[in-house]
Amino acid sequence: MNQVISVIIVNYNVKELLQECIDSIMKFCPKDFFEIIVIDNASNDGSIEMVMQKFPECIVISNKSNVGFSEANNQGIRIAKGDYIMLLNPDTELMNNSLTMMINYLKINPDICVLAPRLLNTNGSLQISCWRFPTVTSIILETLFLHRIFKVSQYPIEFFDSIFETDFAIGACLIFREELINKIGFLDPDLFWMEDVDFCYRAKSVGKIVYYLEAEIIHHSGQSLRQNYKVAISNQIISKLKYLRKHFNYFKFAIGVFFSFLHILTRAIIFILLSPFNTQYSLKAKAYFYSLIKLLNYLFLRNQTVN
């Protein structure tokens, strides 16, 4: 008989967080309820050794190189035996019986194809985890510094006090039926930083994406962005363009390119002017110049790399 759920965790050099994550699953879930598949992207912090020693029941895939978040998740999905699949970040911790609650909710709501829990920050405060799909309009507004006035990408904060249908939820924790993969395919490895948006965009064509506040999970987020502005900023901008090119017409893609170019230039100039006052501004200025190079490489040299 299949496991009820396959929990897929992609890890890269976060051994301590990974241990806490697996501990929380073991603590709150019946042992015959799940299987845990850990895909490690060539960590050098002893993550694999820790999992094999402390959690020998886990299935481990140890990649010799960092194949990326999407492809690593796809590796786990391909060998998963569960009727349900949970994509779970290693920087998360389950609370109480949240996993069981999500499965039960999916069982009684067949029209839901992807379910996302209520995410909490480390201090227990609400973490905004659901958004409307990116559009050319949202890119233009952000470039012109108007996105905080015209919040076209955001849901009202009061939405998060109820169960509601969303465009997409961030990939820190998503649960769906195994059969969804047969309908829409795997995560797209070309869309680094936008793979969860793209996955939900395709899933929404066959069912609902729902935010389920009754299940709460802690998400210790934001560390990678602060550590590497270059990778974070460049991929946030370029992956949006890849997303536009995949799902919209060439005219909208061209508009997106123009305003993304303008976005990079304005931020680079602003942070250069501010750089004497704070080293963070200097780092961001360098990151935007790096993003400009990456954008030109993407447009004219067809360079698809994500680092």
C-alpha cells in the first residue's frame, strides 16, 4: 500500500534547520502516515551524514552538484510513493497536527489541487505567503515606485484570517495529489525563483489553489537573500521575464524587458548615491549592476544560468 504522503525536502548547507524540520515531522505525524525524501544539493556541512545517522528511515538522494531547487524536487517526486506530495523547505517546522489536517482537508475538497498552510515567522507573527500572479502591470508599478500604493500583487491583510482561494502560494510548503503531476508536469528548472509561481499557474488550470489557515507552519525565511543580494535580485528580475515569455505574448514580454531594464538602472543609480552612508546600499548597487549584466546576457547571449 502507498504511503499517505511523501514529504520532499531539498537541502543545501542548512544541517541544523534540516534536523529541526525532520524532528517536527517525526514528532507530530504517525510513522505509517508518511515517507520523507531528502534531496541534498552537494552540501558540505555534514547534512547527509546527519540525516543518515539520526533519521535512517529517510530516503536520501545525494547530488554531486547543485542541480537547483526545481530539479531536486523533481527527483524526489519521481520516486515518491505517496498518494499526496508535500514540497517542504528545510527551514520550516511543523506545528501540532498541521500535516494531518491538510491531508484531511484535501480529501473532502476534491476541487482543490494545491493547498498551502498559514506560514509564521520565527517570532510567531504572520508571514505573507500568498500573492496574485505577476503581470506586466505589476512590473511597471514596481519600476515606477508605485507598487506600495497600487497593491495589485497583494491580497488585503484580512484575507489571511480566513480560508481563501489564491493565485499562488510560496513554495516553502505546498501539498497536492500525486496525480497533479500527470496533469501539469513537473517544476520548471528554468524558472529559478519563480518555480512555485509557474507551478501554481499551471495547477490553477485544473483546480483551485487554497490558503488553509487552520494548519500552521513556522518558516525561518529570508536568510539567503540577505547573504547574497546579487543572486537574489538578479533572479527575481530575470525569472519574472522568463515567466512572461513562457505564459504571455511577445508584446507583453517586450514591455516587461523595457521596464525591467529601467528598474535596474534606477535602483543602481539610487544605491550608488546612497552607498557612502551604508555598506548595504553599496552591496545593492553592485547587485543591480550585476543584474544588468545578467539581463543583457539573457537577452542577447541566451545565457540561462541562475547564479
